[in-house]
Amino acid sequence: MKLSDFKYNLPKPAIAKYPVSPRDKSKLLVLDKETGEMEDKKFSDIIDYMEKGDVLVVNETRVFQARLYGKKEKTQAKIEVFLLRELNKEDCIWDVIVDPARKVRIGNKIYFDNNLWCEVIDNTTSRGRTVRFNQPGNVFQAVEKIGLTPLPPYIKREPEPKDKETYQTVYAKVDGAVAAPTAGLHFTTKLLEKIKKKGIHVVPVILHIGLGTFRSVEVEDLTKHKMDSEYYEISPHSADVINKAMQAKHNIIVVGTSTCRVLETSTTADGFVKPGRGWTDKFIYPPYVFKVTQKLITNFHAPESTLLMLVSALGETDHVMKAYKKALKDKYRFLSYGDAMLIK
């Protein structure tokens, strides 16, 4: 497959700027991966595609308030510091992106509210820096009060206070993501309770989504593209529930491409999931044989994105591109705050 196989025209009005409320009233396009047949549903109908004994796997990463604005010491120049990931908890060392980068050099200190400041200790890329914060312990707690929600670059508006809640799944638990696992944004607590009552196991994994999820692919030959590494965890309990369900021939229903990548990364040669933690740069694109994922709940993704490539690997590229064409025609809403799709 080539990069251009995943090109389509996404008009700006199709990109959702705000989510639907309540969450589970968004549209749901159901695609049969074998036949290419499609159905138009509401997201709350998702329960109809699950049976007792099935497993619903979710990513419980939590989006933290990663966008900070501070002032450089002495000059008082305004600097944006976008937190990417924690490198060392004890020493409060982080990977960040700064803007404007030309003003930020090693040794500079940047001051924020609430007595929080950081010192630049290294350069990583043209805009990337390694910084040390002055807050011993939990930097996440410190930035929660003063940071802004890191909305995706294609949502052309400033973050609002309500984004702190709406750009977060209802089951988010572990701080670490700078982008939401957006397929999970459609679930409400009530809908999850109904799913559990039907006898479906809901189990968590973690993948802390980084900015690489928005990075464009710049090579036509997909074998030459390299994904950013992202931290993941899968507990012994989650692995055990998934493995028992697979042995009993139940469906594994995966919420989102990030969750899918955790499961496919953690699979042993005999096709079962092993618990563990680490970093994954797994790039899934057609043709790919899925070892765990049987059904996938996902959003509508950007043209030529690695997310669209993963979805196409499961749903068959022709079927998926036809589904996207129909979704645009039928005014489905695209990208992070948009509508959902089930590939079954």
C-alpha cells in the first residue's frame, strides 16, 4: 500500500469543533468488514453488537492539561511550553515543545503561575527541549490547575473550560496522554453500566497517546515510515480476561486505534495477550493479520493518517474508503469530536 491510497478530500465543515451532548447520541456507522455492508445507527446502539461473554477493551489513559504559558526570566517574553512526556518523576524532568523556540536556550528559566517554573537543560529537536521543573513530586497536579486542554491542531479554536471534561473519556484514570483516545469519548457511565449488565467484560489497558498521532506521513512507501514510541501497560488481569474470552470464542471488541496497538503489540506467537509494560512504535497498515482485535470502535480519521491506515487494515481499504465517502455525503462529523464507526 502507498500513502496516496489513503487520500480523500476532507472539507473543513466536516471537522467537528465541539462534541455531541449527551456523548452517546453521536452517529454510528456500522461497517461489515467481510461484505462492505453499512448501517446508520446511534452510538447508544453499540450494545446491540455485543454478546454475553464478549470483552470490551478500553484505554484508560487520562489527558492532562499539557499546554502551559509562561514568561522567560529577565526578558518576560511569553513562551508556550507544551508538555510531551515525563522522563524522570523524581527529578521532575520532561520532554517539551517550546514556542517561539528561537528565544529558548539551555539555562533559561520559564516562570508560570502557582510558583511553578522550569529550567531548560537540553535541546532535543528544533522546537524540542528537555526541562527540569521545580515542583518535587507530582508535576501533573501542578499543571492541572494552570494548564490548558491540548486540543488537536485541526480544531481551530482556543480550549474552553468545558473541554477539560469533554476531551476526556468517562473512564480516564492514569495521567499521561496529550491527545484523547477519541473512540472512547462516546461512552457514558450509564451506557457502560448497561454493557456490563448484559454480561460483557470491560477491561482496561493504557497507552499514553503522544503528539505523534497527529504527525503526517511523509513517505509514499509506507514500509519506510517510523512511528513515535508511546508508553503502554497491560495488567495480568486484563490479559487473563481477554485470553479466556478468546479461548471460549467470544468477541474482543476494541475501543480505538491506541487500544488496538497495545493488544497487537502484546501478542505472543501463539496468539494470546501477555501482560507487561513498555514502549511501542507498532505501525499497522494493510495487509496485516490481526491477532486479537475482532471488532473495532473508532472515529473518522484524517486523510493519509496512520490511524486511517490501521482502520483500513481491519476493515479492508476499499470498504473503509467507501464508508468514508458515504459518511461525508450523509453529514457525519469527523475527527476527535466527531461521530463513530464500528467495524464488525
